Amino acid sequence: MLRRTKIVATLGPASSDQKVLEQMIRAGVDLVRMNFSHGTAQDHVKRAETVRAAAAAVGRTVGILADLQGPKIRVRKFENDKILLNKGDAFILDASLEGLGNQERVGLDYKELPNDVDVGTVLLLNDGMLEFHVTSVKGPEVHCVVVRGGVLSNNKGINRKGGGLTAPALTEKDKEDIKTAALIRADYLAVSFPRTGDDMRLARELMHAAGGKSLLMAKIERAEAIPVLGDIIDASDAIMVARGDLSVEVGDAAVPGLQKRMIKMARAKNRLVITATQMMESMITAPIPTRAEVSDVANAVLDGTDAVMLSAETAVGDYPVETIEAMARICLKAEGESEDGMADCGMASQKFVRIDQSIAISALFAASHLKVKAIVALTQSGSTPLWMSRVNAGVPIFALTPLPETLSKVTLFSGVHPINFNTTANEASQALLEAEAALVNLDLVEDGDLVVMTIGESVGKSGHTNTMKIVRIGDHRKH
């Protein structure tokens, strides 16, 4: 069974060893996330090399997602690393404090906080575990009363309930990290906390200036991003439903509905989407998931997400390989329950301006009405399989390409499986025969199987797909 939904695993101390990475890739990892909040540029270069070596050892293509840190809206450090705050306590968030914090006050990484809050503003710290209400702002000091207490430790994050913090999405560190992402040839670049489509457009300019070709992914985690979601999606190649910070800003009850809406919007705009945060959280320390986690992953699959993501589970967890195996098993089972997407995808009423897009949709239509084994797209840029992946055709889509960057890019496309394919053929008909032979050799199809194939008459040129052919495997050998 070929799995449609892709699995993204975050790298960390638990998953830095090449042998462990090989096990993770065998278990089903399609794309790895490198968290640029941790480590140096040299660490990232070394880790990318290890990932590619592990993928080559296993014989699979694995994509790389470079995830920018974004603005650090955090408290600074305490004298004793942490304090305990009780309901009703007074506490000061002090933008001018350079030393260590204590029971009364703590410094801030984000010096603009006093300008971003007013009396009555609700601040949520440590992923919403603690709640402060602002009672006054005195110069660089934000005076608060604790409404929900608990332990506050070094470097914990701060969110403003309902959004409204003005920190720019791209910090100076992020701008340097974009150069590193270009250097390691990251397939995707995730931008943290974008507020508008312009944040994504700036990131794209910086990526191109650095000589990189990464596709841009917007992490939707700010309340301000929700009203301008359409513009952010338009300016991006992919989005991440980043449920952690988003949940703190908009309230946990709002997130499931937003998740469904975001996935639907992204797919309608031919963009990719990852669902992330706490998907298998209990498996950081347990060998099996909770029933609620199983339902969460399955529901994301049924919503139509391209990929599901693991964070601490694979970065620092005790069971990185088992977590991936469990996630793969859940995805496959949920896919068995999902409906063929051709019926209600709205494609029939769409107007197409590009020939290659029309061919992609025709292939989907043919596949859903004939008993075909697979769709086979000979592609340079990956555009044709991307369009095909926006609808669940109920059969695997094989993207055959000689280009390494296209192979690793399609690792995130739902239902699309990359196959390294080189041809010296000048004629489309000859290239299709070679593609058929390659699929037979890989045991992906056999004689008698019906497949839908797409190709451009100008073999090897990007954006020229203009031919669809329905082929019964082995028929040409009988004539």
C-alpha cells in the first residue's frame, strides 16, 4: 500500500545519528524539518549532509524543510532558572532589565512589548499555561497581575490574546538563516509568524537573492494572519497549520474549525498544507499513542492535509521510529475511509488557461472513471503532479523526473511518489515506453495493468506537458 499522506519529522538530538535516520526513513519519513531555532549554520550543513546520506543508503528521496525561528517574543532568564507565580501576584515584564529576573520582574527579548500593550491586555506565557492581565505600562515596564499562575522558567514565550504584537516576521537572524537554507539546498523554507502576504514576498526575494530555490511555506500562528489568509496563501507555495501558537492567540476551541478551513483554502488555491503540533505528543515518552492522538491524525488526513508533522516526538522523544510507524499506520487506515475527491472537487466548472493544467485534470478524470493502477507523470518542474495531487484520485501518482530538486520537492505532494528517471529519448512515445519499463522493473505495475501517462512532446522541457495517454502495460510487446 502506497501512503498518500506525507510524514514530516523534526530533527534533534534523538534523530541526529545516521543509523537512526535510516530507520526513520524506512519507517516512512518523507520530509525532515530542520528547526533553525537551534544550532549554527555549520550544524545545519552537517545535518543536511547526514539526511541525504541516510536517504541514499535507504534508496529513497527525502525532502528538507528549513524552519526559520522568527521573532523571539520571550522572557529572559531568571536567577534560579524559574519562579512560581500564584494567582493575584503582581509581576513586571521589564524591557530595560539586562540582568537576571527574580520573583518580582524579568527581562524581555522583545523590547517593543510596552508599546504593543494597554491596560487590560491579556498576555499568555509558556504556551498559555500562565495568564497575566496588564494593569499599567510605565515606560519600559509592563505591570501585570497573575490571573492563572504556575511555574515560569527561562526563555518562555509570550503571546498576546487575540494577537496584536508588532514584531516583524523576519528578524536579522532569519535573514542570515535564509542564506544557510539556500546553501544546503532546502526544498522548503518555513516562515514563522507571518502577518501578511508581504512577509512571504520579502522572504521569497531574500531566498532568490541568496541563490536558493526553496518553496515558501507560511506558518499560520498569529491571530492577525486569519483575516488575510487568502493573501498569505497566494504569496506562498505551502502553509503550515501551526496549532501551538495559533491556539494560544485565538483560543483552543477555534483551532479545529480553522484547521479544516485552512486545508480547504490551500487545496483550492493549489497550495500544499502541513498539519502540525502535538499530533503524537504522548509518544515523546510512551511507545503507543493515545486514542485522541490517533483520531487527531486521522481527522487531519480526512480533512485533506498533504502532510502530518512530528515535532518533539522525533527531535527529543524516546521512540522516534515507533512514532513514525504509528503515524504511517494511522494515515493508511484513514485514507481507506476517505472519499474519491473527483466527485466534488469543482474541477468541472473551472476554466483552465494552461494546457499542462488541463492535461493534469484530464488524467485525474480518466483515472477516476477507468480501473487504472496508477497515474504516471513525466515531469521537469513538478507542476503537473502538483495539480494532480490537489484531488484524491484514489490511485498513486508517480512523478518521473531526472532533476534532483524536483524529486525532493514532490516528497510533500499528497499521493505523489518521486521516481528518478533519465531518458535520452527525443520522442515522447519512446520516453513513455522507457517509463513503462522502469515502473515494471520497480514492481509498481505489471502486465495487464491500465495506467494513465502524461508527458510533453518536447521531452525534457519544463511547462510543456501536452499529452495524455492511456496505456495497458505490456500491450506494445504483443504487437
